[in-house]
Amino acid sequence: NISENRPVIRQLDEAAINRIAAGEVVERPASAVKELVENAIDAGATRIAIDIADGGKTLIRVTDDGCGIAPEDLPLALSRHATSKIDGSDLLNIHTFGFRGEALPSLGAVGRLTITSRAPGAEAAQIRVAGGKMEPVKPAALRTGTVVELRDLFYATPARLKFMRTDRAEAQAISDTVKRLAMAEPSITFTLRDVSGGGEGRVVFRADRENGDLFDALHARLARILGREFAENALRIDATREGIRLYGYAALPTYSRGAAVAQFLFVNGRPVRDKMLTGALRAAYFDFLSRDRHPAAALFVDCEPTLVDVNVHPAKSEVRFRDPGVARGLIVSSLRHALAEAGHRASTTVAN
Ligand code: ADP
Ligand code: MG
């Protein structure tokens, strides 16, 4: 009987949809940390503290002093495709990290999530969701900002659990993620603690708010994260072409590395890994480096949000420029220029 074997089309329920989306957004503990820290940055935080236990597998807690969430908005923050960051009509003009409204519902679908928050003029409140099941909002005690606590990531999706690496490897990935985000936000104080043993824990990384102008603050933050040697060998880059600005620091060829481990690229403040951009970096150093060496740099590409599409993939950090040639040309020519000048300065110093 054909009708009995006929496949039936059903609408998936919200919990199933969230779990599927979580697979895209949350690959590993570090991706959860990225989402939560980006939310804190979007909330205007000046201090962000990240506590992790067991490589983030059992606990990730992000505490910020940002704008907070009003009690009546807490259930919305956990609902799919609910965001305070865009009005839906302007996907081409994105100024925040978030805009999809996917991170919190996804995390709540694959772990035990507790959000405690206080918005100015409102009482502090708390909401919990575990394995996609949301509990009612209740009163809480908190002076300011937001605390998001994620426990037992992937407990609801055992297949995912198996793909996690050692605590050490996951903790390393989290530390890399936090440092990358901290590079782009020198005016925010970041603290990453490992609280695996309980108690105060061990400080893994700390960067206090940097003062001064854009370049001084960035230079100080890079010295903190990449080391004094990078900072002392870094050339200041600042160039603009056709509405795209490139700025940051690129190291002298003598500071190059045997692997591409010290290349940090950002588009409108977002850490990206993009073939076109790393290709441009490589091309810029082509005449200055032997083939087995890799340049070290922390570079920021800023432009009107309409000139670049950051909507390509939620986790993959790809971007698409409306005119990739302009961005590439800007990187290649301004870095070559800076490197040639530095080389010229060096050789005239030797000659004198
Ligand atoms: P998105 O960041 O794409 O908007 P999220 O699921 O990450 O989606 O967050 C949903 C909403 O919850 C945000 O739009 C924001 O209004 C609120 N929110 C999340 N984290 C914070 C935070 N740390 N401080 C204040 N509001 C937050
Ligand atoms: Mg977000």
C-alpha cells in the first residue's frame, strides 16, 4: 500500500531547529566564547571577564558591565531570530557583531544556559534554558551588566561531545579567540580565568584597558598580546582608498615567522580568516621575504558596512567585498610602501 509508506512532510519543532542551527553556530567551546564575548562588546561593556572550566566543556561564564537586558526581554533574547541589533530591513548596514539572533537560542539548545542581567532602571532578573527547555524569568541579585553562564556544552547532543578535543586543546582555542577579540578592542579590559579547580582560578590572560589615541592604544595592546618584540619591529600602517581604510601594524621582514601564526586580520572590527586578505598580505611581502617565511601583522580593514558582506557564514568568519580589487590593492601597495621605506631607512642608517 503506497499511501502507508509515503514520506510525510512535517514542520520541525523549535527545539529541533535550534539544535540544528547550533551545529552551525557552535562548533566547539571557543565558538561559544566568541559569541558571548561579542554580545558583551555589542552591549558596550568596558570590562569583560571570561571564566572557563575543563576547556570550556563544563563551564563558560562571561561577565560584562554592558547595557544589560530588561526582565521582560529575557525570554526574547533566547528566542530564535530575535535581536535588538537590527530592525530587519537593513541587512546591508550592520555595525554590530550580532544580528542573527541565533547564538543564545543555539547555546540554550545544546547546553545549560543561565542569563542573569540588569538593565538600568530595572530589577535584576534571571532566565534558564537547558536542552531547549526554557524556564520562567525570576528575580535575581546583580548590580549591573550581564552574566551568561553556559554549563555542559553539547550534553544534549552526544555526537558533538565526541568531537571535542582535549581540555588543553579547547582551552588553547578559547585563549586564542579571546586574544583575537581583545586586539580589536584595546579600550576594553579582558580577563580570562581557568577555574577548573574551583575558587578564584588561574588567570590565563589579562589585558587592561589601553589609553591614548587609536595607534598608541593598539600598539600597547599588541605588545601585550603578541609580545614586545613584535611591537618593536612593527611598522605603523594607515592608508585609505576609495572608502576603505587599512590601518594597524605590520612587522619588519626580519621578524617573520616559519608559519603563518602571527597574522591577524579584521574587517570592521571582526576577526576574519579570508583567503583574499591573507593572499594580499603574502603578495605585499613577496619581494621582502623568502618563500618559507611568513609575515607577522595585525591589520584592520574598515569601510562602510555596505561595501562588505559579513553575512556569508555565521562561524566561518568569511567576508565578501563588493570590490575585492580595491581592498587587495590597498593592502599590497601600502604595505610594500611601508616596507620599502623601512628598508631604505635601514640601509641609509648603515651607510651613514
Ligand atoms: P544577536 O547577537 O545576533 O542579536 P544573540 O542570540 O547573541 O543574537 O543575542 C540575542 C539578544 O540578546 C541580543 O540582540 C541582545 O539584545 C541580547 N543580549 C545578548 N547578550 C547580551 C549582553 N551580554 N548584554 C546585553 N544584551 C545582550
Ligand atoms: Mg550575538
